[in-house]
Amino acid sequence: MDTNFYEQVYEIVRLIPKGRVTSYGAIAKSLGAAKSSRMVGHAMLYSGLSHPKVPAHRVVNSSGLLTGKFHFEDPNAMQELLEKEGIEVKNDKVVNFKKVFWDPLEEII
DNA sequence: GCATTGACAAGTG
DNA sequence: GCACTTGCCAATG
């Protein structure tokens, strides 16, 4: 695979520090494809097949909701992982999303 | 090659 | 704040 859009997404997600989360829109924007936020989601689907696997559990939608937790091998583990990293998750949603939100642009700089 | 679907986002009512 | 609609692009049948 050449430098595809997915590779870029994987790089960003892998750069997400522990105890932090980001949104699809933020990643898409960082890649200059804010309109193609959906592609980020597709990339996440392939993340399970990609190597190394990316911490997709740190990627949530613009509302901080764990939309794709059911796509994990263990959806329940996703929330556990986030809580383990210090992220408060309530009702499949990141509580202090604003505080744990991590902007990929900060790392791309 | 066309139609449908999808881990989304932003705008409108 | 929630529900509905539009845009955007790729994968699948």
C-alpha cells in the first residue's frame, strides 16, 4: 500500500497518547479531508487487518460517542480500555471528552 | 457500471 | 438538545 489515505489515518491514530481521544473529523481535517470524515471510519474498519493494529478505541465521533465499539472483537473491552487509560466513559460516551480530546494537528506540527 | 450502505460531520427546524 | 437532510468517498453486491 502506498501512502494511502488510510495510512495517514493509521499514523494519526497511532500517535494518540494514552488517556486521550480524538474525533474522526479532527483526523480528517488534519489530512485535509474534513469532508471525507466517513473515510476515516472506513479506515478504522481496515485497522483490524492492518499492522500494527491501531488503537481505534481512542477514536470517537464528534460527540465523543463510541459509535464503533460494536465493531471491536470485544465492545465491552473498548470501554474498559478507555476507563483504564483514565477516560471516563458513561453510556458509551466520553464524559470529559473536551478535556481528553487530543488534536492531531498538535502532533503533525 | 449502478445502487445501497456505512466506525461521520455540519447545517437546519 | 434532538431529528432530519445533505455532502463526501469507498467498499460491496
